Amino acid sequence: MKAKVYVTLKKGVLDPQGKAIHHSAELLGFTQLADIRQGKYFEITFNNGIGEAEAREAAESIGRDVLANPVIEDFAVEIAEDGK
Amino acid sequence: MKFGVIVFPGSNCDHDAYHVVSKYVGQPVDFIWHKETDLSSFDAVIVPGGFSYGDYLRAGALARFSPVMASLKEFAAEGKFVMGICNGFQILCEAGLLPGALRRNAGLHFICKHVNLRVETSNSPFTNRIEAGRVLSLPIAHAEGNYTCDDETYSSLEENGQIVFRYCDEYGNVVESANENGSRGNIAGITNLDRNVLGMMPHPERACDDLLGSSDGCDIFRSLTSSIEAFVA
């Protein structure tokens, strides 16, 4: 069982790194981009035998307490079977 | 009176802080390894600058899980003084000892230069010997010093006089052009509601000798020393 955790800046929080990446993408010739926002992605692999509900609860807790800073960031959790 | 300086893996301004307290402030000081939990012998604790845990995840995010941090929360709750400088400020925000967060500088660059700060209030244990409105010259050296908070937090910081330092021009005008890192309201340093915990991005410990370009930082440490004397008495 795996949990995928996505951490993103809250809407409205300025993202200077995303802006710099956006600029670089435009220099590549992609002029049709409205916006690029940068985030972080984490993969948590659980020990065998853990159920989906337990995995989700643990991942939500880790996301809230460690991976995201609630002042500036949001996070989302996806649960996936092994190998996916 | 005794100062402590916490040392995390990756702290690199710990020796500067130690040096200033012992040589310039003239007070006893000890290092505190981040795995220690007994702070009972200290009156003030400095959380120094640097790159605790390599700034992994977010600046200050992992340091807050060090064993010493639970003790530091109790220490602060007793009204004792805590001063976070640069990475120390980031750690105190991550640990919830101070409101808000420090994000990547608006211009993305690591900025290392002397800046002007306006002292917003003398009504803090860290500025009680500095008149409000005075302009201090202190160095900054950071990539994540862009102070961020929501509207409600910002209003309460202003209403309660918790904003201690703002970036300003050489005349003390708080203007956008002096806001090197994009901080909300030009904020360079704040205290908690009880005023015994300070966080600031500029480095007073690097400005305690005219040889280094400024000795304005000494006044912050002298203020703190007199506050400790009053607290202990």
C-alpha cells in the first residue's frame, strides 16, 4: 500500500519559483501558458498488511503535521495499491 | 544569568551568538545540543541561524521535531526569553512559537547584505533600551525570509504591537524598495503575544563590533540582558 501526498501552495500565496519556471517555459516557446505553480510530491510506502483506511489516516496525519505548513500550503492524499 | 545557544545539525551561527554573548555582552553562555531536554539552568535561549537539517523539506521544518523543542516550548511558557535569529526565526514559526511562516524571497535570490531596520517599539524585552523609530543597520543572509501570514494574523500583530522590526530606508521610511525579500508589511522581526519570544531574520550577532560594519546588534543583546535582570529579580 502506498500513499501519494501532494503539497501545494495555497491559492493566492505568491509562488516566485513557479513564476521563474513559467518564464523558462515561455522561453522554450510555450506562450500559451496561463500559470505554473510549483509543489512537492511524496510517496509513502506502508508495511504489508495495512488497510486502506489506516494508510489514509496515517498519510493525512503526516501531511498535516510534517509535510505541509498549514499557514501557506495545502495537501492532498491519494492511496494506491503496490506497483501503481 | 545564563544564556544558552541551541545547536542543531546544520546550525552555523551558533558560535557567533556564543562569542557575542560571552565577549560583548559579558554573560555566561553554554551551547545546548538539540538532543538535550533540560533547560532549567538557562534564563534566555538563542535559536541561531544556519541550515538546520540542511533546510530539508522547508527551512526549520525538521528542527522543530528535535527533542529540545518540547522543552523550549515549556521554557517559553514560563515567560523566559527565546530569541530566534534567521533559521531560528524559521524554526520558531514552524514550531508554532511564533505566528506566520517564512517563504522563499520574492526575488528568489539568496540575499546577503546590510539592511536598515526601523525599531517599531521599545515595549519588548529585546528593544527596551532602543528608542522606537531608531534605524539599525544589521546584515541579512537568507533565501527564505519572506514573512507571510493571513489577514487576521497580520491585524493582530499590528494591534498588539508584536511587530518589532521593519525593513526601511536609511531615514526610517518603511518603503517597498527597502523590502528586500517581499515580507508582508516589511516585517523583519516579531514577538509572540507575551513578548518573551522574538524571531528576526537579520543577524544582530554579526553586528556587535564597528570593525564588522555595525555594532547596532549589541543594543538588542543589552536590552535582553536588562530584561533578564528584571525577570530574575
